[in-house]
Amino acid sequence: MASKRKYSPLWNHFDEVVPSKKAKCGYCSRILSVSSSSIGSLSRHMKAVHPTIQINSSRQTATVATTARVSDSDMDNVQVPSCSTQADTATTELLVTHRQETGQQVPTMADYVQTKKCLPRIRIQQLDEQLVRMIAKGYHALRMVDEVEFRKFVEMLNPGYTLPTRKTLSQSILPRVYNKVLEKVKEQIKKAAAICITTDAWTSSVQDGYVAITAHFIDIESHKLCTVMIGCVEFNERHTSLNLKNFLEAKFSEWNINQYVNVIVSDNAANILSAVRLGGWRSLSCYAHTINLVVQSSMDAISDTMRRVKDIIEYFHRSAPAKKKFAEIQEQMHIAPLKLKQDVVTRWNSTYDSLQRVLKVKEALIATLAIMRPDISLSQEDWQTIEKATELLKPFTRSLLRSVVKRMFPHQNILCFPKL
């Protein structure tokens, strides 16, 4: 392979993997097989994956031609010598004549202006990794790198950078970035003196089971509360206490934190509480979930009124004419148009939010129902019940906002510190 490497400019863009007779692409890190007599795979790879990079045997840095146009203002900034010597003119004429005689294309001014240097490998790697971070943190689909207009946009921003394909992104760059972040987080969590775990299991709308595990600990250097998700995986086994216990043990062993787990916080489901006890860990029920259970239990006393409120909300959600009339009446009353909110049992504060919204649009709601559906209108007694219920639920809402929205969980701080 040495002779090929000596004479082929393709090796400017690949690193030889010894002794396996393979080559690693300097741009996307893909491993390709080569033989001692042929390096055609390298050429095909460059044409298919990095078509804008030109092969140049005279230097390591390749060049890439772009379609950028030179504006009149740019041309005005080009510095041209005010005079030239006869020797310069003669030399230029000689070069042009030689190129014409040999059939070589005579370069124009635009050729020199439009030619851009390819970015160094380290810079391409940095851009690739930042692309992955943008996709991950923005919850974008990997297919965005295949979108024509997005590729044009990136090329206009930096003609020297070629977007990786979706396959390269998923099989090479994404795993590389993930492993970097994984090692960094493992180093950070390894220094923790005590760890609090929060976990939850659920089933998606398409009946796929999932389990998430999050670790909370005090960083020993900055003394700040850190939160790291150490697992969010598909879990299609039965959600029995034994299966959940085995899953937790396996995940803790993977992160080598079994001995540092101080407490596990979960909802009040019997299977997860039993799983924590089986594993010998300390268990603590989620504060917000417990508060929500108290609220939902208290609603039984006013179930008739709540049922009538839900019927009204569902009616407006299903009926487009009713929804339109409701918005028109709010506008006539000089009220900012508001929609009714549905009460969802598993969503914290949704009962309070739903009743509060009904009270806020009370006059418009009464007027609309009188026209569209007088048979489901609320009685005066119902309105009094809603007002009292909203007043009673308000302290619970404030308590949940302090613990959930601000993310200040007292049990994490208290239970992590004793072992520091």
C-alpha cells in the first residue's frame, strides 16, 4: 500500500489503519477497506459522501469550488496595482499562450475569487459535533441534514463545510458525541458522595412501555445540585415489581453507583414501591404526585358538578359552531378570547386550571350556552361550588408550583447532604 499512498492524492483525506489494510476518512471517520493494488473505494467514497472536496496532490488541505457570486461592492474592494512592468506583462502573456497551446483552460478572475479552502479536519469535527448537539437539544429529526434548502443554507454560511449524510450522522458522529458526553457525566457522578434517584414507568399512546431514571447529586467541587438522566429506555416486559427491581439494579451497576444510592423517589404505584423495597433501597413517594392524589380524592365530594363542567368543555371541543360563537361573544364583551381547559387526572393542577378558566369566562360561557345548548347550562349552585373549590385548591397549586416548576425538591437536598 505504500506505493499507492506515495503517489495518490486521495491519502491527503484518509488515515491508514495498520495492519488491517483499511483507511479512515478524515472528515466522517468512516472505515473503508482497501487493497494493495486498488484504492477505488476511497475515490468512490469521496465522490459519494464528500463531492465538493477536490482532490489535490500538492498539499494536505483540499479546495472546494463554491457557487458564491461576487457582488459589485466586493469587486470594488479588490486592490489592483496602478501600473505594471513590461516584464510582468510579458510573463502573463507567455503563460496564457502556453495554456492555450497545451489545451489548458485559462483561469479567469472569478475562478480565483470563487475558490475556497476546505476547512481543517479539527474544524469539520467541531462543526459536526455542534450539529449533533443542535439536533439533540432541539429535538430535530436526523433527516433535516437531507433537506435541500437546509443544505443550501449551510453552504451559504460556510462553503468549506459539507453537511454529513443522515447515515454518517447516525452511525458515526452521533455515537462519538454520545460517548464523549457519557464519559464526562460518568466522571462527574463518580465523585458524588450520595445520590438520590427519581424514576417513573409509563406506557405510550401506542402501547410501548418506557422507564426513565434520573440521578440527583451535589457536585463536590461546585457544591451545586446536579441532575443527570442515566436512562430512558423502552421496557416491554411486564411492569412487575421484580422486573422493575432487576432493571434498576442493572442500570445502577452499569453506572457503578449502587453503593451511593441514598433514596429512590417514585410515584405511589404499588409495583414501583414494591420494587424499591425488594432492592433494599430507601423509598420516598413523590411529593407532587401525593398532593395530586389528595386533590383528586377530594373531588369525589363534588363529582356531579365536575361531571357537568367536563360535559360543557367536551361540547365546546367537539363543536366548531359552538367554539366560534363562544369566541364571538367574548369579543362582543371586550374580553380577550380564551379557550376552556380540559381536566386531566394525571396532570398536576389541571383541575384547578380548568375550574379557574371556567370562572374567568363565566359571563361569556353563560351567554353562549343560553343560545347553543341551554340544557347543559350550570345552575347557580354549581357556580358557587366551583368558586369554593377553586379557592380551596389554590394553596395546593402554589405548593406544586414551588416544588415542580422551580425544580426545588427539598428531599433531594436533604437526603444528599448527610453523606457529604
